Amino acid sequence: MKLGILVNTNRNFQALTGITRAASGKGHEVVIFAMDEGTWLLEDPGCVSLSELANVSMSYCDHSAIEIGVKKEPLPEAIERSSQYNNASMNHNADKVIVL
């Protein structure tokens, strides 16, 4: 199964971590896209470390991050700086999408 997680707030870090780790651990593919206030989580090492898990890909809306002043450096190359295209692609290709 391919699970999409749209993160548009910074309020649900524990849910994001738990769901991502559980799905990845069971061999499911997880695609995380952060936008709006959700890009604040890019400053949290715990969130950034999710990009290291098997079957997990992460990207974020660069426009959102710039608008609210998120420190994007140094982010690992595994976290893709992107646009809303990645969000649309995730929603199109995922079997299920969760919004946090």
C-alpha cells in the first residue's frame, strides 16, 4: 500500500512519527508532503530523521517554507524541495491520504 501524508500544521508531530514508523515497518510506502505551517517540522531533527526510514520519501513546498521563514539548511538531500506538484502527485498516486 502507498500511504500519503499531507502535513499542513505543526500540531501533530507524534501522530506523523507514529504512523510513518508503523507503516514503514510493515513494508508500506509512505510519501510525506509538508506545506504551510507543516513546514515548521523541517526544523525538528525527529521529523527530518523520518526521511531515513525504508520506503519513506519526503518533500515540502518551498514557497510555504520561505513565506513563514523556516530554516531549510541543512536538510538532507533525501528531503526534496518542491512545489504543489508533489502534493498533487502524492494525492493522485497514493492508495490512502491522511491530512495532519
